[in-house]
Amino acid sequence: MKSFFFIPAFLCLGLSCIAQNINPKYDSTLAKTFGGDDYGMKMYVLVILKTGPVVIENKEVRDSLFAGHMQNIKHLVDINKLIVAGPLGKNDQTYRGIFILDVKTFEEANELLALDPTIREKLLEPELFKWYGSAALPDYLKASEKISKYHH
């Protein structure tokens, strides 16, 4: 019976050594700059924007609100809180677009979203989720190999 427990423990130890090979390109300074953990990842708030309950027929008012939406997107980028934004293609749900916000809490995300006139006026309605992704999203292609401490 002892050998039965010894073999699985030995296999698990061997597998964990293989799974966590230190990445030779790991840059601890860069990882800290991005706020990454040992896997080069961190938590964000993913926002899915969907069509809200309010419909505004007046084109001038609607256009003004969406101009404010675009200005708010720029503002969030300027203050380094918005990492990803973009519209979604036509779909069977009422999903319109996404944001990935570089914030730790839903409360902070909601404070930023309250600045958006399309959300304030309920033309768009946000759904918030915690999302664990690469800490290098702002600079993903140049930095992703350098911030993961463990080689994949």
C-alpha cells in the first residue's frame, strides 16, 4: 500500500517541476511595472455594454450622448483606466460592446462608468465581471513574453 501512495506523489512532484519552468525571458522589473503576478496576469473588470431600456428618438440628442460616450472613452484611456474598448458585431443578445477597465473593484468601475452619458441616460447598460488576463494588455505584443515568470 505504501508504494501506491509513493508513486502518485512522485508523479505529482515531477509534473509540478515541469509545469513551472522559470521563463528565461522573465523581467521582474517589467512585471512589477504592469502589476503582474508570477504568471504575468492580473485582475481587471470586464464590462459588457448592452442596449439599455431607454430609447431616444431625437437624433440630435442621441448623437450628442454618443459623442459624450466617445469623449468618455478617450478620457478613460488618458487616465490609464480603459485598456480595451470596442463594439461587438450584430448578435442575438443585446450586446453592443466591451470595455476592459484597469480597476480592482466593481465600485471603482461603476464610478468611471457613471461618467458616460449613454450609461447615465440608460441607452447602454453595463454588465460587470471580474476578468483575469495578461497584465501586459496595454503593451501586450512587446511585453507578454517578458512578464511571465514561468515559461509556458
